[in-house]
Amino acid sequence: MIYFVFASAACNLTCKYCGGTPEDLMMPEKPTYTIEELAKFLETDSDPVIVFYGGEPLINIPFVTGLMKKLEGKAHFVLQSNCTLLYRLPTEYLLKFDCILASIDGRKEIYEDYRQRDGLYDKIMANLKDAVVRGFKGPIVARMACSLSTDIYKDVIYLLHSSDFKFHSVYWQIDCQFDAPMNARWPDFPGWLRDSYLPGLRRLGDEWVRGMKGELEVYDGVKKVEAMEEEEKKKVGSISTVETKEEDVVKEGEHEEKEKEEETREEGEKKECDEKAPITSSSSSSSSSSSSSETTFHPPTVFNIIPFVSVARSILTDTKEKLRCGVGHNAFSIATNGDIIGCPCSNGYDWNHLGHILKNKPEDLPGRLAPQKQCKTCPIKDLCGGRCLYANMTQYWGDEGFDIVCSSVRELIKIVQDAMPTIKEELKKETIDMEPFLFPYARYSLEEIP
């Protein structure tokens, strides 16, 4: 089974969306039990996966390395971390991890806004590159918090194609249903979902499908994001022109002058882009005589966008899913005081308390937690699995808010269902294979459904 082990309830960052402090988590800052006591509890599990969790687990490196040494050869290890302290982890132990989940929220400016720390993005990229230089060969997954400033299309595209570090895959978790009422922090969550998230998700799905068909252009993701932002500015300007005709008449001369400047700048950018773009011709001289460079495309590729890939896997393998995070059936959490809880985000709730490492055994735990209420009768429950036990049990946003969030899952599943004919056709043609769909994301503690 999977065990989220709180190495520390404290964190060295104060992210806008997070409540990850010892006070919020309602547990001591560091483990009060011994490593030997936890190892004894795990003895009857033949295949434990230890996910070091927090807070920030690398605040307590002696505990992390101590438990790894004690369980060497008896367990698999995953690190879920903000990676600020990754450089301090001794190489001997770094190389023992099966997977690293790096908390990184998309574009640099979004990440640093959420983290409230200028310059941090570059430090994290340096730490991840250092891990690879030191010999880490396992998957490093970008784990995004999708919050108020997130543009899901731009941020995922950035991490896939433009990041300073090449991530194995990208996952995101929507920052919702953790407090009440629905718009306590969000200015307008339904509006953001309707106008930003869902259109971005569809656009992302379209590129994912075209990637499998070999129809996705090779591009510099940074330039693509910048081009998208410029296009949006134009649209806003166009709308403003329609809504304020009288003001535009007064400023017509100024507006025309700006348009000319914009056209001149765009022509310069296009020229620069054409000069730098990759070409498919075998001769570079042939491209210079052409009016525009030919476009190159990715070979048929299943880009590892975890929510899409995971839902597709369930359909391809005809699997009826339980909670994809595993909570309640094969994933449990060990608080710093030794309490065994289900969801690691839900300490302090009676329904989530399952026992203690000194009083219980792993075999006592499965089957005691499962989504209730709306999820029990939902028509997509076998594909969704329940999305989030915390949201289901607390119902902080009420029935209306719960359904609004669920609409995002329904759209995700629809996108993948619509893609299935293409996926099956490309699998049949052997232009892609099943390997990307079978990667064990759930085993590495990824919830799969945002």
C-alpha cells in the first residue's frame, strides 16, 4: 500500500493557496514516534510505497534518510516536495527514490506569485538539474497547484515545452473546496471555470490528440505563450473599440498610429521567428529561396498530461476506478504523532481518523473510507473515482458548488472519450504504444483527477 509519511508538518514557504503549517495540519512539527516503531508497523505490508510528505519533508532530512536506511530493500520511496532543499539531500539517498513530484505551478511569473518569493523559480530549476547531474534517472513530475491566476493551457504548455527543466509529465490540482463559501478567496470561481479553465482544457485536449496523430508543430513554447498573450490583448482591444465608439473616434489618429507600430513589430517578430524556425528541407539554401519556412512536426507522441492519460488508461483497460488518490483503499497517511489518517489534507476530522501505528496493522485499514453523497450515484463515478474525498465529506461549497467543480471532471472525461477513436486507431497503426498509458501514476501518489 501507499503511505504518506509526514516527515515534517512545517514548511519553509508561505504559498498563497496553502495551509500547510503544523497549526493548520493539527500535528506536531516533527515525528514523535521512532523510526523503529514505524518500521515495525509496516512489517506486514509486502509492498509498501513510502511518500515523504509535509509541510516540506526535506526540512527533516535526518528522518527521511533514517527511514530509507531502515527500510532499504523492503520499500519503494517517492518524494513530494517543493524542492527548495533538494540540493541538501545526500546523493546516496537521492538515488533511492523511484519518483520525485516537484511542486511547480507553471510559468515562472505564476509560480513566483503563488510562492511570494522572487527568484525562487530559477533556484528550483537549478536543484532539479543538479539532481539529474548527480545521477537521478527516475521520473520527475511537475505537480501544479491550479489557483486564481492559473491559465491551464498556457501553464501546462509551458511546463511541457518551455521549462528550463524537462519534466516527465505534468499534473495539476484545482485549488477549490478547501474553505467556505465558494468565493471566499476566488473572486468568481464559476466565471474562471467557464471563461478560462474549460476553454483551456479543451485546447489542451486538442493539442494532446494532434500530438498522437503527428500533427503537432514543433515550437518554442515560450514564443507560443507570448504569441497567445499578444493575441488576447488584440481581442480585448477589439472589444473595447466596439464598446467605446465615441472615445475611439476622438482617439482615432492615436489608435491608427499604434496599429501601425504593432504591425511593424509583428513583422519584425515574424521575420525573427522564420529565421530561427526548424526546417524540414535537407538543404538550408532551399529555405532561403522560399517565401516561408516549412513546418516540422513532433513524431506521433503521447504527451504525458496526467489527467488525460489516466482517464484514457481506464477506458482502454476497462477499469472501474475507486478514488484515484488511493485514500481509503490502498493509500493512508501517517501523521507526525503516529496517528493513521486517510486523506493527508484532512487531519482533525473524526471520519478521517483510522488508528495509530502502535495499535493497528496495515491490514486493518482498507475499506473504511469511500466517497459518499453525490458520488455514490454519479453516472461517471467509475471513471472519475470520486475526485476528492475531502471535498466530498466536508461539502464546504454546498450542492451547487460541488456540481460546478464536478462539471470540470465531466468535461475532462468527455475530452478523453471523444479522443478514444483516434487513440485506438493510432494504437492499431502502432504509431503510438500503450506504455505511456500504463505508467503507474497512482502508485506514485498522483491523484490523476484534478
